[in-house]
Amino acid sequence: MTSDWKEYKIEEICEVLSAKRIFASDYVKNGIPFYRSKEIIQKSLGEKISDFLYISENKFNEICSKYGSPQEADILISAVGERAGIPYLVQNEKFYFKDGNLIWLRKFDKARINSDYLCYWFKSNTGQKSLDNLMIGSAQKALTIIGIKGIKVLLPPLKVQQKIAKVLSAIDDKIELNNKINENLEQQIKALYNNSFKNLYEIVDISSLIDVRDGTHDSPKPKATGKKLITSKHLLKYGIDKTSANLISEIDYKKINERSQVITNDILISMIGTVGVVSLVIENPVDFCVKNVGIFRTSQAPELTYYIHCFLNSGKTQNYIHSHLAGTTQKYISLAELRTLKTPVPTKDELKNFNKLVEPIYNKLVNNTQENKNLTQLRDTLLPKLMSGEVDVKNINL
């Protein structure tokens, strides 16, 4: 950091406000997307939006004529709940959002602040700590407009901000490109799966083909050091997000793995909460154990790995799973239901031909996923160092 870095309050460099309230009666079947905090968080983290709400074009225009609409390079910050404090940089898109659960930063002083840079600042450890210090409420965390306005941020000169944002966004752009490539590859696999198995087959319980079991249902005490305990929320399509997982003791880890050890090329499925998330285990070696997660032991039958992965992801199987959930307060799928999933049994020749077609596609998916993990780690390592001035952006060659 040099002497030309200056400190400003957020209210000195932009306008901070919420949005016009929208009522459930304003929702329509199709129209302008209307996002709650959940959808903005999903957009920020590059996740697929699980639900869509809409308001009419007329309602959108009515609101915008009085209050304005989110513009490109505005920032929205999730303001309520466990995931409060996640920032999203608005792209060139048309939408509106729910009041109260999002805080809206707009009309930036472009002579002093680059909003791309500010969004990355909010993502940094410094920014997240600033937001954490403002949280109110015990049962449910929340951020306030007044609190956001008073946050102090140390800013380098505008050109330095722009260069830092450009470095970080170059990494994010590559991650996004890989995600789009993966979406296309997944569509190819889906088409090959649908076209490869059209004959009449014997229908059996999936547990007659492979071992199906689940992780622990106990809650081992978190430790400062140890092994990662993975739950449904840590499952990715390919691999595991271990960053926020709790650590447990070696004793608890070994105890869980006596019954529920996960091996490379097994397939996991979430059993509680957001049920039905399918994850192909690409970690090698596997250094975690699982809780409330189904395990399909395809590592013991590698010729079935891709077939069962597609089967579990298929619309028919997902619909079946969601129609057989149990529980009232929190929905879940039982191990018995997973073991009795009805699956056709293709011939060995069909499996061989299918595997030959999809294996290089899966390899590309896994490689892109691994590259994104490396890029994410690089970005997250650079972020605090660039924001603090520890790394001179002049020394970074784009």
C-alpha cells in the first residue's frame, strides 16, 4: 500500500438503498425475472437458479419509472440469513428484486471508485469482516442500509482499481467459460444417454447392480484439526467443495469410514435439504467422509459409472426421488428408497459402446472442473494481497 490510497465511507462513493416492495399478487407466469436473495446468491456464485419468479412488463416499467432498475455495474448484497453478505455485480440484464433481503449500491462516483473493484473488495476477507461486524439479530443475521453506508474502504487510485479488477475478472471469465463448456458437454452426454438405451430391458433394483449405502447420521464434534466431514451442501456436480466443511477427529473419521467409506469414482447423492444433487467423486485420494449423503459404489463396477451417473441425473429418476420424499419439517429421501430405485439393465455391448462415446466427454468435464478449482484458488489467493497492496498490480502480466 502507498500513500496515494485514500479511505472513504461507502455513502461517499455511491448511493445505498433497497427496492420497491413487490407483493405475491404481482407475480405472473412469464415476464421480467424477479429475484430474491436466494437467486442473487446463486447468480453470484455461478450456481444454477433453482426457482424463477416473474413480474409483468407493465409492473416492471411502473416501478422503474419511479425508483429505477438495476443497471450494469450496480452491486447487490444479500442482507438476510446465513448467507448474508454475498455481493453480486449486475451484468447487462433486465430484472427486478425483492426489497429488504437485498441492499442496492448504485450511482457510483466514477472519479473515485470502480464498482468491479468494490465488488471484489466485498468478497475479500477485509470486506467480509466489515460486513460481519455489521450483522444484527441473533436468530437470523441481517445487514442494514445504515450499516452499509458507514463502512470504510481504503481505495487505491482509480487506474490501480481498474487493473486489479481486470486481473481478477480475467480469472472469473475463464471460470465462467469453462462452466459454459461443461453445460454443453453435459447436454451431449444427456443426448447420448437418451439415444443409446432404447430397447426393452429387465428392470431391477439398483442395489442388485451395485452396493448402495449412506454416510453417518451422527454429528461428530467439530475439531480444530482433522478430516473433513462432507454434507449435502458441499456436493458439486464433479467433486466436493471442502472449503466450508467441518473438521472431525481421526477417530470419528475412521469410525464413519468403517461402514461408509467413499472411493474415487463413487457417486454421491444428497439425501436431506436440497435432495437429489448428484456428485461424481473425482478426488484421488479421497480424504473426507460423508454425513446424510447416499453412496453408490460405482468404483466397484467401473463399467457402470457413467450409466448410473446419467440414470441418477435423468428427469425420470429425479422426479421419482422428489415424489418419494419423507419428513415434514425437513424433507429427505430414505436409504431404502435409494436402494429400490428401478433401473433398466442394458447389455454389455451397449454399455461398452456408450462408455466409449462418453468417456472423453467426462474426462473433459473433470479437467475443466479441476482447472476451475485451481483458478478459484489462485483468485482467492490473489484477492487479499491485491486489495491490501501486498502484491503490486504493476507486476502482474495479464
